[in-house]
Amino acid sequence: MKKLVFIPIKILLFCSTLIFVSSCSESEYSKLVKTEMAKKTINDSLFLGMKFGITKQNFYDQCWKLNNKKIISHSSSNNFVKYKLPNQKNDTTINDINMLFYGIFNDEKIMTGMDLKFYYEAWSLWNENLHAEKLTPIIKDSLLKWYPGNDFITVPLNKNETEVFVKIDGNRRIIIESLVDNKEVNARIDDLRFIQDK
């Protein structure tokens, strides 16, 4: 009797996203990938001392140091690292935003990307001003400031009009995923050198 293998829905959704995005023949997305990768520009810095290409152990060591300095903590589910985004001067936002992150590692335990989740600290089901739909444009603007260069483009995923925002600068690709709930905005930063090698 064959053993059933259960794959988490997040992995299935992300794989289907990658398959669709990769298969867009000469779409705006594929042209952008070709143009940016042809530049041979390497953008490997992420945030908080994290970089593409570090080992899993380096990632853990850096998290340990940041935790000891009380810059980060663990998320409530213990499977992400929690970082409270600092408020900028003259920021009129009264609601704090949390960023959860965790490295994506290949079989050699090298970091090839980073999973991100953003949500308002004061999120509640009944306060629609703090829902993910309202947070998405803020996260989009923040990512553009953190990682200047090209703007986000909209990439359709299927006939149901599901879309993701994608930004590519050299080898670095940032995806803001379609909303799956009203609390979190999910994003991902990938190093296309690792993805294209496969």
C-alpha cells in the first residue's frame, strides 16, 4: 500500500505561483527577468545583517545575536522570527507593524530567499482599517524604499484574476502574494540565481 504524503498548502500555492510565473512566454515578467539577469548585478543584502548565500547556521547565529540585543523575538507560533518595524520620523501611522521572517534554504543549507509576513500589531477582526487589504499598499511602498530600483509589476496567476506584485532588480526578486486572509500580507524575497539554476 502506498504511503500518502501530505504537502502543506502554502508550499503547493507557492509552487503553482512559480510554475505559472516561470511559464509566461515572453510576458512582461519574463522579459524583466531576462533584462535584469543580463545586467549581472548582484543584490544580496536583505536586512538585519542577513544576505543571500549565508548558511543556515549563520542565519541562526545572526538571529541569536539580534535576540540577545532585544531587536527581534520569536513569533507566537515559534516558526518565524518577529521584528517590530521601527517608526520613521514624522510618521503619522499610529499602528505598529510587525514583520515575521524566516530564511529559505536549499539542500546544501544555503539561504536562497526569505519568507515574510506583515501585520498590524493591533489587528482585530472588527477593525477593517487594520486588515491586510489596507496594509498591502503600505508594505509595497516600504519594500520600494528598502530596495530601490524597478517598480512592482502586476502578474496574473490564473483566469480568476488572482494577481501578485513582483519586483526584480538584478538577481533579487520580491513577490507580494495574493491575500489569503484579512490579517497578514505575505511576501517573499528570492535570489533568481538559485531558482534559474534548477
